[in-house]
Amino acid sequence: MQVRVQQEAFDLGVEAAGFAAAQSDMGAVVTFTGIVRDGAEGGMVAMEIEHYPGMTQKALEEIAAQAVRRWDLGDALVIHRYGRLGRDEMIMMVATAARHRRAAFEAAEFLMDYLKSRAPFWKKEIAADGAEWVAAKDEDEDALSRW
Amino acid sequence: MDVLYFAWVRERIGVPKERVETGAATVADLVEELRAREPRYAAAFADLSALRVAVDQELADFDAGLAGVREVAFFPPMTGG
């Protein structure tokens, strides 16, 4: 299991290939990547991601460990960036490895649902004419109830 | 203890972190003390349903006890992913 909280960009291809190559007897690898998109109706120039340094790594490790236990994963990878990101930059990725695809897909969804509302990150959309904190959505909180 | 603020809570209060001497028994008691300090605190803590809290870097409830606690953080609902 690997969790990385970092400012710098990551290479999706290198990370995904490295993760897949490190597995044995795992029939399925799923990756998900989150990308900065314009939520400010065309005016966004960047996204600023703040986090809680003392807590972030630990919170992500707990979420990843839960996923590994629950779906008996061979491995899980979480990378989440912070700082100022431009449009279309990759914010984060998760990868899961399991013997069968259903477990790999479900575990990746579980990771994403928990990262959204239980990992201490806050997004702010920077537009030419001002900046606005992204509000958490009720549906993100509701998504946790299915697990 | 150290009290930390993130995102708009930090902006509204004006500092990311401060040392607070308090005898508050719970997070809710600490919030009451902070609210009484200055209008910027009252504004930040006006609606607790819009806030989340972590005690010693673990998510907690507002009725969590503060005995032996070193760090309390207040922030809006998280928007990771």
C-alpha cells in the first residue's frame, strides 16, 4: 500500500504501469484519475488545493487500509496533490489490484468516495475576477452510506 | 492547545493557527469561548452545521472531550478527490 501527498505533478503512465507490474496473481488493476476542470463556468484559471499536513497522510492511509482489508486487495495506491494547479492538470489518482475485477472497481470507488469527504483537502477555484471555495455536495456525503 | 483553521474558516478568522489557553471540557465549550472573543470568531462559528472538527488530527464530533488534547482543527466539509 502506498500513499503519497505531494505538490509536484505525477506521471499517470509511469505510476499505473509500475503499480501493475509490481503485482503477482492479481487478475485486475483499476486506476482512477481526477483532473482539474472548470467549475466556474468558463472563468477558472487555476485551482488551489489546501490540506492539513499533520492529518492528510494518516487519514489517507486509514482509508486505503480499509479498502485493502475489505476487498482483500493485493495492493492500493493513492496519490493526491496540493497547491496551485492549472486547468486540465491531474489532481490525484488511485489504483487498486485484486484477483477479480469487481473487487478492484468497487475498492477504487470506495477510495474515491471516502477521499472526497473524509480526507482533509479543500479546493478553491481561482477565476480572473475572484476566488471561491468549492462547496461540498450532499450527494458526496450520501455516497458514503452505500458502503 | 493549538487551534488550527483551514479554508474559509482560516480566512474568516485571519490566522492559520494559534495557541489557546482554555479549560474547555469539550469542543463545543471551546467554540463558545472563541465565539465570545471577537466578531470574526462569532462569524466563523455562526453555523456549526457548516463546520467539521478534528481532535488531535482525527475527525471528531463537537461534543468530543478535550482532556489531554494537544491540537484541535476547525474547517468546512472536505472537498478532496
